[in-house]
Amino acid sequence: MEKGETISLIDKGKNMNKDIKNLRLVRYWGRKPPSMVSKYIKEFTNKGELVLDPFGGSGNIIRTALALGRRAIYVDLNPFAKLIAESTILGCSLKKFKNAIETIISEKEFKIKTKKRKIIKVCRKKLFSIKCLCGKSVEVNFISFTRIYIFKFKPNNLTKHQRRILHIIQKKGPITHESLIKHFSKLSKNAITAALKKLIKSGAIIEKTIPIKVVYVKPCACGRSELNNPHNFQWVIKEPIYPIYWYPRTKLSYPNGKTFLKKRDVERVHEFFDNRTLAFLSYLWYKIKQINVSSHVRHCLYLVFMAALVRSSKMSRESGGSWPINSYWIPRNYVIRNPFYVFIRAANDVIRSLSMYHPRLINGSVLKVLKKEADVVFLYDDAMNLPLPANSIDYVITDPPHTDETQFFELSVFYTSWLRKKLDFKKEFIINPKQGKDLKKYFKMYAKFVLEVRRVLKPGRYFTVILHEEDESILKKCLEITKNAGFTLYKSDKVNNFYLFTFRSTIDIPHS
């Protein structure tokens, strides 16, 4: 760090908020509140008994089971989900984690490439500094961007909305997205966006991205804390800038070559970042990979980096929200944040978590958990082919991927590409037309899954499945499949929009 620069890493506080359950360190799709599942675990198991979640996700069910004194087996095919679960449940040494963070952020300079592909060392603070109007150098906290639209020509066969929007763009010259929303206040934002996309595609208008505000980390000596409409602001270290450390260039497509169902604005993962941000993030990832720490500390460092990724990307908004919808999408108004401070804030989130009470859990193998020599095991495996012996589990509670549009694997590529982990899309339990997986295929996968649950569950014990589904015909089909697998329905509940069905395994051999 530079002389005089202080970076706040919080210390363990006596009065720190004890409710870590709602602290979302990273974005994940499909978390269940502990209150929803805790009463079921209490009802259908005793302390010390073994709970299985074959679709473990971010680990909320397993975390709840362990907190209630049960042993647990976590299973998921998503390495990103497994990372979240392992790091947040097992934690690591607070002291060693803070030392690792201090080591990572301690260096003043790192390397980048310039326009002539020359490798130079730059100061991190200077890389994210601009010239204030007074001429002094100031470090940037974030820059807000918007889209402007420029008229080119008037094509034929336009819809009413397209004609009206094109007329205003032609009349008022380059106009911002906010101005169009304000002018057409009676139209929905979706209708305006759809019309703009058609006009852009036809070539009738050009869309450009411009900065509308630059906010400083600290006020300048002249008193300014931000610049408004800074169309010609100057970076202290000018563009172009290129990263020299490795970063993923993963294409947003399936193994069959088809583009992701939820892909919109970019083709590859790295395109969500500007080169300046990417240069620092790739350096940061290099430092994390190089540091000599335990696997528990490393997983927590990975978690911090993953949390910083989306907050540093073009999916971030000034309001603080990021990734508001379940697709790869850059908002019309987005911000580029200083990734260094994003990383520090994410590290502090983990420090808050580690500062709270964490039970000493023994992470072991399947055999050790079965023999009661370990508390939990995290398996990167398939719910339709569980690596567990028959009749070994006391209780199964899980929420399989629903029939809605959330595409867990493809959304996770944003993170798994940095981990250099490939997702097995062929085994993904999902409905996705681009993968050739329809409702019929979903039911086949569901049948394999419940047969595996029946195989590993002890006779006479219970299985709770959580379904987020409003279509009664789909619910009935899932119930029918589960009964045919060798279960009888014991009870059913509805909590908010979730249906919770609890079944009892029969002694009889299930139908095939």
C-alpha cells in the first residue's frame, strides 16, 4: 500500500450482528431460508443422525442440519455451489485469513501491458485515478454509465412505438436512455427497450455508452467529490491497457455450440469487465492462487474473489444491486467500480462471518461420516447416481431444480470459468430447449433421482422434497413418480410459494 494509505479490515467485535444466515456473500439462485427446513429436520431426525441433501446448492439445508446437531452429506454437480457451501459452512482461521488478505493487498504495484504491448509496472491507486477539473490526481470509487441513441435514417415498416421513439431521437439529437424513459412515461420500460433493440438492429439508430458521473474515493483538495457529465475526463494512466495475467475468455455457450439460453449482451465472460478492471482482477486472482495457505483459507479467499467479480462487473448498478435478473445482462445504466475497494468490502463480509461463532466441524469422507467419525462431507457428484451405500441415510431433504427458467449451470459459468472448472451440462437437472431437455426429460431425471433417494434411504425413514411449482399437473406427476419409486405420502405443506411434500419409504421393492 502507498504511504499514508490506510485500508480498513475490521476486527472481531463483541457486539457484531450474530445473524449470519442472511449475509449473502455471493450471488446464488435458489437459497432456502433455514426457518423453512429446520422444523422438518427436527421432526424427522434425532441429534447425531444423518441428513442428505442431493441438490446441495449454496448449502443452506446442510448448514441448518449441522447447526441442529445432525451429521450431513452435501452433494452437488456445480463446483461454484460447492465452493460457497464449503467455505461458508467450514470457514477458516480468522487470523490466517486476515494475514492472507493483508499479504495480497500489500504490494504497491503490479504489471500491465501498454498500447505497444510493452510490459510496465503501475501503481494500483494511479491506475484508478483521474485528473480532477482542478488538475490534481484523484482516485475513482465508481463511474456511472448510460446509453445514448443517435439517429441515422428512417426505415419503412416501423411499429407505432418505433416511429414515435425514432422521431424523438431524430428531433432531439443524441438522447440518453433516461430521457427517453422520462419522455415516454406512459410506456413500459420493456416496451421502450424492445423498440430500441429493433431500431438498433435495423441500423436506424446507433447506441453508444457514455459516462455520466465519476465519484471519488475521497474529496479532492479543491472540494469536489464527483464529476457530473464528465464526457472528456482523463485517466492518469491512459488507455489502452491490457492485462498480462491469466483471465478466462470462456464463451457463453453449451458444449453443443449453441449460445446460452440466458445470454444477452456479451459473447464471453471477460467482456463484462473493462480492460482496466480486468487487469487488476487478473492480477488479484494470480496473487490468490500463488499464496501459501491451507485449503480452508484458500476456499474463503476464492469466495471473496467470486463476490468481488459481479460487483466489479458491468452488471453492477449505482443503487448497489447487481445481477438483478437471472441472465447475462448489462443494464442500460451501470457502474464500473474500483475493484480494489470491492475486494476489500467482500473480504470484510467474510471477516464478519468468521468473527461469529463457528462450531468446530470435522470434514471427512463418506465412510467417516457413516462411521460417525466426521460431521460432514461435501461431494462433487450426481443426485441421479449417488456414491452412497444402500440404506445408509436417516433423512433426505432437498429442493431439486424447478421447472422454471433459472439456469443454474450456465449462470455459474461466470464464476467457474475463473476456477477453470467445467460443468457437466449433460447431467444437469433442468428444463432447457437448447440442451434438448423438455418436461418429459425432466420427469425422467426426476424419476432417476427419487429412485436413488429410495435406494440410499433407510427403510421406514422420511424424504422431504421442496417444489416451487404452480402447475398442478406437474406437481401431481412428481407425486406419482415419487410414489412409484417406493414412497407413501406422509404429509404436505405450503410455505409461501413452496410446496413441501414428505414421504415415507416403504419396505416393499419399488416399481421400476
